[in-house]
Amino acid sequence: MIPQELLRQKSKIKKYNPNSQTISYYIDTWRKHLGSNPCFEIISKKFPGDISRSDLFQLAAQANQTNDLNDIMVLFISTMIWGYGTTGYGAWRTSEMLSSPNAGDIIKQTFELIKSNNIIDAYKIQRLKHCGPPFFTKYFYFIGFGCNLLEYPLILDTKVYNALKNKIKIEISQFVKSSTWWYPEGYIRYVQSMHNWAKSLEVEAHNIEYFLFSIG
């Protein structure tokens, strides 16, 4: 059943345009930590000061066409840049993610699992340093939407969590274990619920996610 607060906000949710959400970042900060990474060089030339959801959808579509590790890594790093924006420690954390054992394999395998609509297994293989559910679900989302999945994954970060708990006032424990955030089954339940709510509101599911982010 759709939460009553979402029904009350239906007209506002319909006006949201997630594609246009553009995030700025400090290129020099990221270059300090990722400057020797050839994938970052591609990103810095393509998106020298800001990056949008639409940009990331295009990167996901390209990676889907080529299935090339470099294209997949460009998508992953770009997603982290978009996710952290101007947060100072984002570049360092991303460099730590990339230094994790088998990072490239995990990032590529995640891409392939999400493409195949195997979200729960993609969730379970995440073992990148400093990359918890609030950030790897961003990567899931861009892969899924960019690869045209009908029931694509959605971002579940702190702002969305806060909005669901404090503004929409649902029982958040069905989606997130607040002590660890590590809850694959809850995340699947969240994705399914969001898509069901979207059908009721006659919007895209990520319109609801962007609305929740904005009020969270």
C-alpha cells in the first residue's frame, strides 16, 4: 500500500526531473587522489566541473554496449564523483575503493549482475573499502536505468532513509537495518515498493527517489 504522504505529494513528485540533477565537484581534489588513473583522465576531460544523472545514464549505456572494463570503471568512478560532489573526503574514499582486493573484478561483476537483473547477488558481492549501501546503490541505479531495466535498482542513501523515516513516516526497518545498513533482502523490498508506489502515482520510480532525496 502506498504511503499517504506520497499520495498527498503526487503533483509535486510528478514535476521532479531526475535527469537534470547536476552535481559539481572540485576536479583538483579528485586529481590529487586519482590523477594517475586513466579512467579519471577520461572523466575530467568529458565532465570538467560537474556531472549529471543524464551523463551517467549515457556512460552506463556505453558500457552496456561495449562490456569493456575501462568503460565500466569510468561509470563507477563518475558515479562516486556524482555521489560525493564537493565533499572533501570523497576522492580519498574512492581511491580506497579502487585499491580494494579484486576491485576491478567486483565492479565489473556487479555491472554484469545488475544488467542481468540479479540485484541481490550484486548486493552480496560488495566488498569495496568505504563503499557501503548508500554509495553502491547509486552505482546499481545508474547501471540499471542506463541498461533499460524495467524494474531498475534505486538509490537508498542517508537522505532517502531520513525522508522515508521522518517525513513519509513508514517503518524503515523493513528496508534498512540502521545499525549496519547491510540488508540485501530489505533493499530488494525497497526497490519493489518504490516501483509499486510509482505505478500508483503514474510516475517513474526515480521521481519518488529524487523527491525523497530533496526532502531528506
